[in-house]
Amino acid sequence: MKMMVDPAQQPQEIRSREISMAKLEAITLDALATLSKNNPKYLTKTPIVKELFRVAKMEARYKRNEIGQSELALSRSPRYSC
């Protein structure tokens, strides 16, 4: 996901296919839903994956100077602690 946040880190294959964060999120959640049909344990992974994408989108907004550091710190979800 770090490559999606910082375009300078993206390999040419990703840049040439124009894979956005939204596309990657949709593909990932679709694959997770398919896996969950066969194995219900993957259902527990969905909130974690959604949170990872939420944080990655927030980091991308920060790098584009759309939000400040204080907004980044305030947006942390209380559900998952490190």
C-alpha cells in the first residue's frame, strides 16, 4: 500500500495500468468477500483491511497537503490500538 500512497515509489507496471487506491481497495475487498464465502474466518479480516485502506487514504491526503498533521492525528480509529 505504501507504493499506492507515494507515486514516486510505484513501479512502471502500476503507473502504466493506472491502478488507483480506490481500484486496489475494490479489488481487495472483492477478493476478500470471495474468500469469505469459502472460509468464514476471512470475515474477521474485513474490518482490518478497511482500516488499512482508511489510513492509507489519510496518509495520501496528508502527502498532497490536503490535511494537516493535527487532522491526521485526530483521525485515528479507537477500535485498533498498537
